[in-house]
Amino acid sequence: MIADVDIVVIGAGVVGCAVARHLAGFDVSIALIEARCDIGDATSKANTAILHTGFDAVPGSLEASMVARGYALLSGYADAVGIPVERTGAVLVAWTDDELAVLPSLRDKAVKNGYHACEVIDAGAVRVMLPHLGPGVVGGLTVPGESIICPWTTPLAFATEAVERGVQLMLGTRVLDVMPGPGSTTVVSDRGDIRTRWIVNAAGLGGDVIDRMLGHDRFTIVPRRGELLVYDKLARPLVDVIVLPVPTDKGKGVLISPTIFGNVMLGPTSESLVDRADTSTSEEGFAFLLAKGSALLPALMDEDVTAAYAGLRAATEHIDYVVDVDPGQRYLLLGGIRSTGLTASMALAEHAATLLSESGLDLVPRTDLPPPPRMPNIGESFPRPYSREDLITADPEYGSIVCFCERVTRGEIRDALASAIPPSDLDGLRRRTRATLGRCQGFYCGAEVSGMLGVVDA
Amino acid sequence: MRESIDVLACDVAVIGGGPAGLTAAAALRNAGVSSVVVFEREEQAGGIPRHSDHTGYGIRDRRAVMTGPAYARALVAEAHDSGVDVRTGAMVTGWAEDGAPVVTSREGRYRVDAGAIVLATGARERPRAARMIPGDRPAGVYTTGQLQGLVHLQHRNVGTRAVVVGSELVSWSAVLTLREAGCSTVLMATQADRVETPAGLALVGRTAFGFPVARRARVARIIGRDRVEAIELAHLDTGARTRVACDTVILTGDWVPDNELSRLRGLDLGAGHRGPLVDMALRTSAPGVFAAGNLLHPVDTADVAALDGRHVATEVRRWLAGDSDRRPAVRIVTEEPFAWVAPGLLRPGDPPPSRGRLLLWGTEHRALPRVVVEQDGTVLARRRIPWPLAPGRIFRLPYGMVAAARADAGDVTIRLA
Ligand SMILES: Cc1cc2nc3c(=O)[nH]c(=O)nc-3n(C[C@H](O)[C@H](O)[C@H](O)COP(=O)(O)OP(=O)(O)OC[C@H]3O[C@@H](n4cnc5c(N)ncnc54)[C@H](O)[C@@H]3O)c2cc1C
Ligand SMILES: Cc1cc2nc3c(=O)[nH]c(=O)nc-3n(C[C@H](O)[C@H](O)[C@H](O)COP(=O)(O)OP(=O)(O)OC[C@H]3O[C@@H](n4cnc5c(N)ncnc54)[C@H](O)[C@@H]3O)c2cc1C
């Protein structure tokens, strides 16, 4: 049982972490409760990691405004704390006349969303940007602002700053029930009860379950699985730009994107499931992606797959996010944050603060905030420790490479283990350092890295 | 790269301190080359044999049968005794713009200005993702290399019931390691229609291990949230599916050369396995850059890799002495069921390759294969080879069969009659 708090945030995904961090900028006490043993361990760890401009959102929707605002906020924050971002830009590539015909309307839609930089280009211009694309390109639409970002450092930076600002992070704590009372609400968890004044539901795939605990019935989550293939780094010279599909009524296609770690990603699929924990990959998914990939970028098929995984989008029956505040229950719902939540996270946090204060929560800015954290760089857009003579000279542990494929040093693993939110398992260490994530997937370093972590798993 | 980076100068830089690299380095020093440096990224040199804690090493190069670790120690000692500078914990992470290796180590980051470079970076097994095995992603799925590292170097437990995927020599190595770790093999599953058993093990295999073998079967799915609970096997011919309960899956074989540096350097690659393309003297397409060991033939035994190292020393010395002439070359190519041949370049007039053998990889069984070598439709040789061709194991072809190739003609093709 912990002391009473002003706000409980349920769910430490990218959204919950952003919200906790932001609210901790005010004079309130906060607990961030997460069922899993690490932050960002659900949908937030398995996405395509694009920092979206919001050019293709539904104009006028909350999602459109949150993505556009989130893009600006996260771009600035990433610079400030060292979240890896790469300004690659994107091209929607049209392969049929139908797709080509849609491009001008997509450009107009982008303008409606306040994004003015899209341009329709011809097949030749597409080829110049992407010389390795398969045959059949008929044109394209550029989206110069689309960027790639580190999906793991982002929630970790939010959570780290939240903790440094005094948020109580309760990992491995599952919320079993929520009982609103007149002056306070009791959150029942498998680690005991917590009394709070306000509740923020950022439970991702579990959002509707929490919502029902509070007596509502306004949305149901149908997990939509997206499978992804990550190709070897040696494929990286094939694509410098995000290759987006043109959305048509025949359904959403798959994208090919460089990743912040220097790989190439192909995906995602889109398939509705029943099981909210089923992040398995499937034979059908692989076959579908390989068929797409060989048409889009034939040379990619000669490279090995380094990793395959799946993420679950928290899709609902609504087109937009389901965001609502209930002042009587002192309860804020951030639900159905499906496929843009990484980008929108900081805007959602800002929006949450506005909604809460409009509902009567007194949010007084703090004047005693610690400086923002500086996150370890695990992306390829800036020099990594192994390549920095200055760091190695100052601390030779940065010259001792443990994970050869990803060039992860002993110093970085040590730092991660000693950090404000240390990893609880190998997966967590991977997300903080990239160790064992490379093409050998642990053939060389799996045993060594597990040893440093003191676990048996690999 | 910053200007201020330190420089290490030497006659020969050997990249990779496994059997091939260590042997090449020692041979070069013994032949009088003054400064030879081996860069090994692991904390200990020796390569894969270090954690392959069973006997079967050293037969051809040391005329002894020893365990992997003992063999690795012997090679390291020999390199030290010959005056080789073996630098461990030193990884070549890439190349400077002028083609010099760049090293990261505890001692700092530096470039290496060497008269010649020998690439001996070895090979590894394809992990699960590269084999594209779908399903859950629980703990308990390892390659043999990873398993042996866990058991022999880290002294850790694995599970209790394993499925071993593959039926090559290395698969039996996995079975031995599992047994030592107290994990029983409940099934060996292979896509092949026969199982390769090492000569010694063939007799004891059944009785000593007593597990069933599923032939022509593919792992279609891995099941289990946190720890492996089962795998789903799909039969290649019938499509029938079976569920096999287990807590450990060992993925063996399916080798890839560790060719990252070779590719980053822009070297021509061999067809079929994408290791660097070399000639009989083990020259790559970049002047002054040589290659040896399993990087060229994934995967042969360690002694053969070591003998490559001895072989390459001759040509490296010629190069250091200023003799950079190369005779014209023709490509050697293969037809199914051969997947690749190494070396893949022949310079008529040059001396024969290491051990007078070409190394090939087969994908089918033939008890006594009849092999034909042709160039531009002319048969250069046709011979019944008195040893079998088998998947998952190197097939050796006497160099004499290609020796008559001409430089002014097309590709030399090796195929079955
Ligand atoms: C395939 C795919 C591709 C995507 N690509 C992009 C992209 O390119 N760009 C982009 O911006 N977005 C993308 N997204 C969307 C983005 O990943 C999500 O919108 C975002 O991660 C949602 O974050 P979240 O915090 O709402 O949810 P989650 O990350 O799911 O976090 C919710 C957390 O709540 C916890 N929780 C649930 N119930 C309870 C309970 N009862 N008690 C305690 N804790 C609980 C969960 O354990 C979980 O950690 C993609 C998503 C997918 C699936
Ligand atoms: C499970 C298993 C069992 C085996 N059993 C036997 C057996 O019983 N008998 C037998 O003869 N053979 C056996 N082999 C095969 C034998 O291990 C190999 O043939 C031999 O190790 C090949 O030697 P190598 O020098 O080419 O490569 P490796 O041994 O792989 O050595 C390559 C070295 O290069 C280093 N390296 C790579 N890249 C870099 C870089 N960028 N910078 C610095 N260093 C680098 C690596 O760390 C490694 O140490 C077995 C192999 C395996 C996997």
C-alpha cells in the first residue's frame, strides 16, 4: 500500500509515460501503474516507429490535431534529451493508375491537415529517390517531413524524466478494479490498494476493460495485429526514404522503411484478432509480406531477415481516438490510440493536462524541476559510443564491444543496468542498448549478455 | 571518422583470431614476416572451438585428436610463440575511406595501416528470424553456437526437453552439449530425407541417445508465451501437422559466412553463399586483401580452416615482396545439387588450392557421385568420386579435375553426370 496520490495513471506505454511526465511538471503527486515488468513493453515496443506529420489523418479529427502537435513537440523533445531521430522523408509510391489518380486528393487532404509540403512527382523522380524499387512505378507523392524515431528511447525518456520528477513508477502491478468514491477513488491492484483523487486510463489494449470498471460502456477494443520483418543492415543502402503505400479502398498496403538502427523494415500486415496478447507471427503474414516485398524492392529479398515481430493496434469501433473526461468521477480516458500513438504521445499529454484542469484539477506549474535527462544514443544518426575515441579514452568500457553485430559496448550495458529504470530482463536490456538484436541474434553474445544481466533466458 | 584517430602500422593485419586467422598469422611470422597482428573481437582468441567442448579437432593440421578448447589453446600458444601480436577485445568495425581497417578496443579506437590484410571472420548459423520460423517468441530457442556458449562458457542451465532442428554434424554436437547440460533431446527434426551421423556416433546414436528423428519435416510454428512449450512440425510431403512438446529448440546448421566486413569493403562475393570470391591463392577482388577459413566455405572443420591459413601465407608473402601480378581468371560455377564451390576463381597456371581440393556444398545425397567438369561445352574431366555427397557437409573435389581449364574461355561448370 502506497501513500495516497493525486493522480494514478494506468498503463506505462508511450502514452501513459508521456502523460505522467507532463503532469509531474505540476505540483501534484502521481503514481504510474504498469502490469508488466517494464515500461513500453506492450504496443509501444512493436511499431513501425515513424514520426508522422499527420498529412493523411482524417481532417478535423482529434487524431489529426494530436499527431500534428505531437510531431512538433516530440521533435523538439527528441533534440533536447537525445532521442534518435532521422529526417528521412517519405514517398507514397503509386503502382497503378488508380493509385496515381488518388495522389492529388491526398495532397489536398494534407493541406487540410495543415501540412503543405507534399508534392506529386512522376515515376522518374521516384526512381531518382529510390533507384532499387521494383518495376511498375507510375508516380509518387512526397512527404518530406515524415521521419523515423527510436520507439524504445521515446517512452524510456518520458518515464525516466517522470521518475526524476518524483512520479512513483509501479511496475509489475496490475489494476484489477477501480472504485470511484465521492472524494477519492480506490485502485485495486494485485499489489494492494492505492487511493487517488484522479485517474487517467492509458491502458492501451486494456483501455476498455478499465473503462468498464468505472461503469462505462463506450468502446470495445479489437486488437489489429501488424506483423513486421526487419532486414539485415547490409540492406540499408537500398532505401534511404520511407516508402509508403497509397491507401485505396482495396485496403492498406505495406510500407518499407529504413529504421533508426540502420536496418530496413517491411510491414505491417493488418489483421483483426480476438486474443489481446497474441503477438505471434504467422506463416500467412510472412508469405504476404514476402509477396509485397518482392514486388516493392526485389533486391531486399536477397538479404537475411534479422528480426520478425508483431504489434497489436488498439483499434475500436470509432474512427477517432476515444478521449473523454468525466469530472464527476475525476476520470480521464485516453482510449483507442491505435496507430499513431508514438507520434501523438506528447500532444495527448498536453491535452490531458488541459482536460484535467478544465475539470477542476488544480495544476500549478512547479519551479523546482530537475533538468531533463540525457538519453544514451542507440540510433545510427549520431556516433555511437564504440566509434567515439573521446568516450573510450575517458572510459575504456566503451571500447569493449560485447554485441558485435550491433556494436554494443560493456559500458552501455553497465549504464543501462545502473539507470533510473533498469531493465528487468533481456528484452528490456535489448530495448535500452540493442544488445543481441543484430543479425546473429545472440550466436556470439547471447550467453555473454545474459551473463551480465544475471539471467538464463536468451 | 575524426582526423586525430591513432594509427597502428604492421606488415599484415589478420582480422579474426579463429583457427584460420591464428594459423595464418603464425605461418607468416614463422616465414619471417616481422609484424603480424591478429585482431580478435572476443576477449579470448581461438574462435568457435573455444566453446565446442568435445573431441574431434586438430586431425588434419595437428595430427592429433583434441577437444575444441584444447585445440584453441594450442593455436593461441603457437601464435604467441611465433611472435604474433594477438589483440583480443579488438573488433574491426569497418573500413576507413582508404580501405584501412578501423578497430575499437579498450585501448582506444584506431586505424590499421597494413601491407596486407587477411580476413578470417568465420561463419555462423542462421538464427530463427533469418530462417523465418513464425509463432510466439519465447525464450528457449538457440542456435548451437549460442547453446554451447551458454553451457560451456557461462555454465548455465538450458531446459529439460529439446527438439534439435537439423541433421548435420553440428546437430550432433548440439545433442552432446544438451546431454551434458542435463537436457534430453526428444526429437531431431530435419527437412532432409536422411540423417547425417558422424561416423563414430552412427553406431552408438540410437542406443546412446534413443530419440526419434522426423525426416522431411519443417518447423512451422513455435508455441509458448514466456518459455517454449511446443513446436508445430509440418511434413514437407503430406502437409500433416504435429505438435511436439518441448521447452528448448536448437536450430543447427544453415550456415552463413560472417561477411559484413567483406561486403562493407565492396569485395566480389561468391555465388551461393556470399562469402568473398577468392582464387586458389585466396586473393579476394581487392589487391592486398586475402581471406581464409569458414568465411570462404561455411562450414568445414577447423583443421581445414587452419590449413587455409597456412596456405594463404605463401601468397601474402609474395604480395608483401612486391609481386602483385595476377594471371587472368575464370569463374568456377556449380549446378544443382551443388550450392556453391570455393574457391570460385581459377587462374590457369597458378598453383593448386589448399590441400589440392575444391570445397563444394551439396543439397542431396549420392553414395558415389559422378562429377563432370565442363568449360564452354568441353568436358575437362568426368570422374566417379569414391566418397559420398551429402547435405550439410562439405564435399571435396580433387583440384586435378579443373586444372585443365583455359583462361581464354568461359566459366568452368561443376555438375553431376
Ligand atoms: C504494427 C504497428 C505499427 C505502428 N506504427 C506506428 C508508427 O509508425 N508511428 C506511430 O506514431 N505509431 C505507430 N503505432 C501506434 C503506436 O505504437 C501506439 O499508438 C502506441 O504505442 C500506443 O501506446 P499506449 O501507451 O496507448 O499503449 P501501450 O503501449 O499498449 O501501453 C498500455 C500499457 O497499459 C498496460 N496495462 C493495460 N491494462 C493494465 C492494467 N489492468 N493494469 C496495469 N497496466 C495495464 C499495458 O501492460 C501496457 O503496457 C503502430 C502500432 C502498431 C501495432
Ligand atoms: C557447434 C560446432 C561444432 C563443431 N565441431 C567441430 C569439430 O568437432 N571438429 C572440427 O574440426 N570443427 C568443428 N566445427 C567447425 C569449426 O569450429 C570451424 O571450422 C572453425 O572454427 C573455423 O575457423 P575460422 O577461423 O574460419 O572461423 P571461427 O572459428 O569462426 O573464427 C573467426 C573469428 O573471427 C573473429 N571475428 C569475426 N569478425 C571479426 C571482426 N570484425 N573483428 C575481430 N574479430 C572478428 C570471431 O570472433 C572469431 O573468433 C564445429 C563448429 C560448430 C559451430
